Amino acid sequence: MRIALAALGFKNQDVVYNKDVIINALKKYSTKADMVVFGESFYKASIRLCLIAKKIKK
């Protein structure tokens, strides 16, 4: 299994920017790695994205 460590910068409270960084990294490494691992800060941002999506669906 090939794993890519995405040690990338993030911006606090900027969900759109962080989402774009994640998407771009996944596209970049999709043919080079089986899994892309992001830092804890991106994990926190994804939780926030899920909460925002739930509010939008209501």
C-alpha cells in the first residue's frame, strides 16, 4: 500500500480554502498513492463541513 502524507498548510476558519486544498491533494496523489493522510487540522475542518452540510439540507 502506498500512503501519501499531505503535510499542507491550512487556514483557520476558512472552510472553502481548506476544502480546496484537500480536493487538490486528492486529485494530485490519486494515481500515486492508495491513501492520502491529512493532519489533524484538516480533520477538524471536515467535521465542520459535515455540520454545515447538515444545516443546508434542513
